[in-house]
Amino acid sequence: MFTRTETMRQFLQRYPLLSLIIAVNAAVFLYTLLRFGEDQPEAVYVYGGILPDALERGEPWRFVTYAFLHSGWMHVIMNVVFMIIVGPPLEYMLGRLRLFALFVLSVLTTSGLVFVIGNSAGVGASGFGYGLLGTLAVMALRRKDLLDRASIQIVWGWIIVGWLGTFIMPGISVQGHLGGFLGGLLFGLLGVGPKARLTPWVPVPPRRSVPASDDEAFGGAGLNDEEERRHDPR
């Protein structure tokens, strides 16, 4: 579930919303890099980061724009890689509409908590990442029909490591991660209960690069075409 076996084409087809979110984050990062330079990471906070006094400044758009801004290469790479690993199963099982609702909710709960109890500016997509973890935590408890034992152990491992890193690593917004995680928990409690109709996860089998024979190549090609049709959820 958390091992990516898709080709780039399959990834884009199976997870279009997640792909769009990742692409926007990457494009915005490159834009701010070209505009402000790599030696001015604080500029992105001024440009569109969430601020505790955002409403007093008359800048409500900061409650959303912060989620597409990053302060450096390592920041954006970590968030994008995390979304690539953790996000696909949720888009497949929840569907694009539910994932979009989760994205919006976790982005707003992240900025909302920073606004209410934060004392510094914040940027980054990690609030959405922790929203994914929050929803997966609920699924690990309430929807064990959708997650196998190994996947559940991985989810709890991600959560433990994520929170250890939140409190140990310097410069991390605890309020931001907590806000996103609470948003994910809330979405999970409301949207992925036992009666929610979700799509069971079906992995994409790795493609064989060299077939053993002509007959196998013919059969294998047909199987891959059929697999692609079966694995396109929506």
C-alpha cells in the first residue's frame, strides 16, 4: 500500500488530485526560488505564510496560501515525498471528492490553530500531510477491512516517527502539525466510518521488463492492459 509500484503515467491517472497538489507545490516553490533567491527563505513567510495576526492585517488569503509555500529545498522535498508515499492509497480509497474535502479541512485547521495559539509565521504542506495521517489513524481503528495488518503497523509507525520529529527537530510548527492532524481525525470520524462506502485498495503490479517468451509477452501485454483498466478507480 505504501510502496509505490506505479509508473509515472499510472500515478498521474490513478491519483490526479494528489498529482495536482504536488505539481502546484513544486511550481510555486520554483517561482519563489526564482523571485526571492535561495538565500532569502524568510521572504516566503512575508509573501504568503500564515500569520497569527493575518485577519488584523486584512489578509485572510494567508489561511490557504501558506500550504503551497516552502522555505527551502529540503522542506519541499520532504513534504512532496511524504505525499507521494502516503497520499495515493487515500485518494484511491476515498475518491477525489473526499480527498479534496480532507485537503481543504486539514489546510484550514492547520492555519486556524496557528492563528489561534501560534506565535510565529508558518509555511508548508505538512499540515495536509498530518491530515492524511490523522485520517489513516481513524481508518486503522475503524476500517480494518481496508487496511491489512502490515499497513496498520506502518501507519502507527509513521505517526510515532512524525510526532517525534515534530518535537525534536528545530523550527517545526507544533501547532501546524497538530492542526492538520486534528483536521484529519475529524474528517476520518465524519467521513470514513464503518458505513462509509470506500473503494478497497488494489495495488498496481510491477511491470516485467523482459518477457520470458513470445507467448508470455502476448499474454502479459493483455494482462497489463486489463490491469490498467481495473486499477483506474474513477
